[in-house]
Amino acid sequence: MEKADIGLIGLAVMGQNLALNINDHGFRLAVFNRTTSKVDDFLKGEAKGTNIIGSHSIEEFVASLSSPRRILLMVKAGEVVDHFIDLLLPHLDIGDIIMDGGNSLYTDTTRRVKALEEQGIIYLGTGISGGEEGARNGPSIMPGGNKNGWPQVKGILQSITAKVDGEPCCDWIGEEGAGHYVKMVHNGIEYGDMQLICEAYQFLREGMSLGVDEIADIFTSWNEGELNSYLIEITSEILRVKDTDGEPLVDKILDTAGQKGTGKWTAINSLELGIPLTLIGEAVFSRFLSALKSERVKASQVLQGPTLAFEYTEDEKNNYINAVKEALYASKIISYTQGYMLMREAAKEYQWNLNYGGIALMWRGGCIIRSRFLDNIKAAYNNNPQLESLLLDDFFQQTISDTQNGWRKTVSKAIESGIPVPGFAAALTFYDGYRMASVPANLLQAQRDYFGAHTFERIDKPLGEFFHHEWN
């Protein structure tokens, strides 16, 4: 029997769709699943008529692969990944390759790369974004780990990935856990984008009292301009879906948000590296707050605040809608600015050589945060590969300048009306803090020195020279 070019373990929806995608691109594929009945069901169902080979044991699976073996794990992050590595190792040879396509924590990937390298096995942490649709039709793929494996999997991964202007949304990210790190930051930005869209929706729905169908039309129009993105597009589609009673289905969905943990990891890492990832942090906290449903219901009956709906004239209506659009656009820029600041600091900390423009290129297609202005991010880093912040690029400076009046108007009106906009407000506060030559941290340092003798530097003395004052 002809041996397979690549093997895939894990036949949940993502795994099945990737398997079909790989088959469609002419690669012979072997599959295995811990519950072996899933293998049979897959071959009789979605994979019927394909060249996909089914296996019912690890031994059979590994034996069906050509050498060097290339194995893609599409299993739950954490202990399950380690479990399958342990199952595979006795049957692998030096130079064989294991790829982890799940949402693994980057530190776990770094650990696995080093441990397997000692045993002669090449390990790649391969971030994959795009959900079910992307997996089937072309995701964004972010590979990292042991670079010796990249030439041997590049052809397969770049074949099955999304393409934009003929370029694959997949390229080498970096050593150790860099691929999963960039995927983690991608997911953090995704948290931020989704939170901002929800805040825009609530402002339009509860502040301006617009109907769901009208808001759907607004999002459709926004998707035709600079806000063009996958998340804006699907939001307009979601808002048009009606339940069996003809009412918007979105109104029937319980307002408690779930999460898989990647946004939280991003926020935690920003604290570890000292990067003010305020917007993504607020997006994570907003999901936590949404989970306090019973408490919020009780609080709504006793805690006072302004009436959410506010009055406006017909002439003011379009001005408010445009202001929300500008707030969404400007805040989105801040979200990416903070995400790129975090990746830049991580590259220094972990000694990775990240291609920031290339990362933007990989995110232009297939992934959840794909959007039009990623071209502008790529251009910014093409112009200056050492760019410290997107806000220091001419395009983004001008865009923030053009949108900040509407941004400030939206945040001000939301606060006045009692509409929570943690994402919009955090982004604006970050922007105002970032553009300040001086901030009140001088007073903070004086306080620290007063109660703890933590010392301080002086603006009239050389940097690195520390002083203490007997304040009392």
C-alpha cells in the first residue's frame, strides 16, 4: 500500500476539515482518533471517496506514514498533547516531525521542542486560525519550533493555507514557542475586536434605540469601507437571523460569554513583560463580568444609573452613527498597536526574530481577525522594520487624528448615558497616556519613597542615579 505524506490525529470538527483540505490539495493522508469509531464514521461519511487512510491503532497509524514521518496533532491543548507524544515516541525514528495544531500555551511548546530535540524528534508548534470554515477552505497557519522541520512541511502547509494576492497566509514565525505565541496574541486581538464590536452594537441598540435590522444594515455598510473584516461581516449576518417566532435570534441568546483561555494568557503575559495591554485585558474582564449573570440581575434591581437611551434629532443620528464607527476604527488600531508592542517585547525577552510585517501578511486571510487594514500594518513595518509602535507610523497617526473626535464623542456619551464601553474607554485612555510627555508617575514614585524608601530618579540628575528623601 502506498504510504501517506502526512498523518493527522484528532477528528473533531477542525481535524476533519483540515483532513479534507489536505486531501483536496493532492496529499495522501492517514488519520487516527482515540475513539476509533470516529475514524470509521469519518471514512464512511465526509471522507467517503477520498484517498484518506484510516488507522485503528498508533502502531498502524505510524506504519502508514512515509519517512520522515510528518504528524499533525489536532487534539485538546494541555495534557492530551503530552499523552499523544508519549504514545508516538516509541514508534518514531530520528528526524520524524510532530506538529501541534491546537491552541497550546507557548511555554508548553518551548518545553516540548527542547525535550524532543534531545531525542532526535523535530517538534513544531503550529498555530492555526480560521475556525471550521478556515480549516476546510484555507486557514491562517503560524508555524514555529525546531526550524529543521520547516523545509519538510512548508509545501504542505502553504498549499492548504489561505491565499491573498497569491501569497500564502503561512510562513515561518520563529524558534521554540514563537508560532503558538503569535497565535495567542492573534486570539487576544480577536477578543479585543469582538468586545469593540459588541460595544458599538450596544451603543446603537440601547443608547440610540435602533432596531436590529437597521444595525445589521449599518454593519454591512461599515464592512464596505475601512472597517472591512471577517468579524464585521459575520456580525451583520448574525443580526439578520430570525428565530422561529420572527424575532432576532441574537435576542434569545444568554448573555454570558465563554472562552478557551488564550485571551487570558495574552493578558497574563502582558503583565509578566510589563506591556500595557489594556484593551485586550478589558475584553477578558468583560467576559468574566458577563459570567456573573445572577449577580448582574440582582444588581440591576437595586443599583441606580442613567437611562441608557438618549434623545437625538434626525440630523444628529448620522453623526452619532459615524462617531461610533470612528470609535470602533480608532480602538481597533489601539488593539493591534498593543498586540504588536507585546510581540516586540516578547521577541526581546525570548530572543525570537519575528517578522512583524510578515505576521500581518499571514493574518490577512483565513483567520478570524482578517481585515483590510492589515495591509497598512504590513506597509508600516515594510517602511520601518524597527518601528516601536504603530502609532508612530504616518498612516496610523493620520487615521487616529481623523477619527478621535468621534471616538471621544462616543465614549463621553456612553459614560453620560451609563452604557459600558470598557474597550473604547481603555483604548482612548491608553492613547492619551501614550501621547503624554509627562505623566503623574512622579507623584507615585514620591509616594513609594515616602512609605517604603523605594527611592526615585530626578529629572535634573543623570539617569540611573537614585535618591531617597526623608518626607516626614
